[in-house]
Amino acid sequence: MILACGEALIDMLPRRTAAGEAVFAPYPGGAVFNTAIALGRLGAQVGFFSGLSSDLFGQMLCQALEASNVDASTAHISVRPTTLAFVGLIDGHATYAFYDENTAGRMLTEGDLPKTHADALFFGGISLVGEPCGSAYEALMAREEPRRVIMVDPNIRTSFITDEPAFRARLDRMLAMADIVKLSDEDLRWLLGDVTIEIGARAVLAKGARVVIITEGAKGAHGFMAGTEVFEPARKVAVVDTVGAGDTFNAGVLASLWRQGCLSKTGVETLSEAGLRHALDLGAQAAAITVSRAGANPPWEREL
């Protein structure tokens, strides 16, 4: 099983009424939540851990997880409110305004961490930034890293970072514990400065990761292992918006590794070039469908 660990929130997406009025409509979302949903739809056995609210929006999130075959039994439920993210779209690219103070997800602590028998854990998103939740997720990773596959996608949102030195230090520790690291080219430049994709990826590998994946938006994705580099071009589709594209890509990578029987420490360490290509291919296929329709709406396995 794959346990996706991180934020779940409500995306308030811009819409227009029949009368042409600008409104916001609530949709379940969050980077890690989207990855869990996509994994469930791709047929992988997946669980979800986060701090969820018992309020109306929290109930929406739980219903969405159940509908996509995601087990949320390990989630910590509280009466605190659900995080809201108001989304703006500029040329199809998403910008966000977060309302996250004292929410069920933000206030997650180490005392709320679950026991798990998952084969792999996935971490990422804004849940790594705030406190106390960021420390809780880091503690969960440190506890499980010696025996389970760890994948990290920080999915960096610079507008949400209030203490950059502390966040950089956390990412440095978490990247060193990860077996698989996925970064966008923008994330890579934020972390390491103006470096080439290859030099940056090799620097991340040197921290301890076995597999490093760098995505370049509409161009495609690069995969790196020791002595190996592959590239998978993005599928050419009419883009409606990019909400959830990277999250779906992550799910495709993990679902492929799960199907290949490679979600173990040994499996990732001995992953073949063909296996890495297959993972990038499934990620690209799934992401292409997501960007071709509005909102974070990952594909079902039958759609591929």
C-alpha cells in the first residue's frame, strides 16, 4: 500500500454563473490529496493521512476520498476548520491565496501520527511549510524511512513560506531521507539556484536519493539514477488548466512502480532504465488527461 501524507483542503475555483457573475465554487483539493485521489483512480492500493475537519468541507473531502477508493481511516479528525485555497488562473496557470490559520491540517502534531504498514509513503506540498504540521510530517518520515520507500515532492509555493531558512533546512533533511525526489524545474532553481537540470538532479542524488525526477511543464520529465538519465516528453493536449497536473504525475510514477513490484528499498535501488521510463510514461499519460479538463480531476485507469 502507498500512504499519501499531507494536506487536504478546499480549492475555491473561479467560475461564472449563467448570468455571467464571477463566483468561487468549492472543490476538494490539495497537492497530496490530489495524488491520493489519482492513485486510487489508477487502481493502486492507497491510504491518506492528514488532519481533517469534521466540518462541512471536511465531510466533502472524506466523501471524495471514499469515492476514489482511498482509505482515510488513518486520518486525524478534529473540530478545527478546513483549509481554504482561493485559486486564480492566469493563462491557465494557477495562483493561490491560502486561509490556513488554526486549521485541522495545520495543527496536526506528532502525537497524531498513525501506525502504518504501507510499502511506501509520499510527502509534499504546503503541509511541509507550516507548524506544527511540518514537524509532524518530518517526524513521520524519519520514523518510517529505514524500512519503507519514501517519495517527496515539495511542490514549492514561495508565497506561503514565512521562514525561508527553516523551510530550506527542513527540505534539506527530508530530501536526504527520500528514496525518490520529484521537483519541477522551478523548484530546482529555487533550491539550488541557476543550475542546469542535470547538474541540479545529480546534486539531489548526491544527498542520498536513488531516483530524481525533474519536470519541465509542457516539455516533459527527466529521470535520473546513478549512471542513468531518461526523458519522457509531455503529451500534446489542449490545456484547460494545470491544477493538479504535477500531483497526478506523481501518482502515475508511484502507480507504475507499484505495478512493477518495485515499491521496496531494494526495488527502487535496483530499478532498471526501462522501469524508470515506464514510470515517467504513466505519469505523463495521467497528467495529460488532468490538464485537458477543468480543476484537479485525475483520470481513472480505464481512461488511459
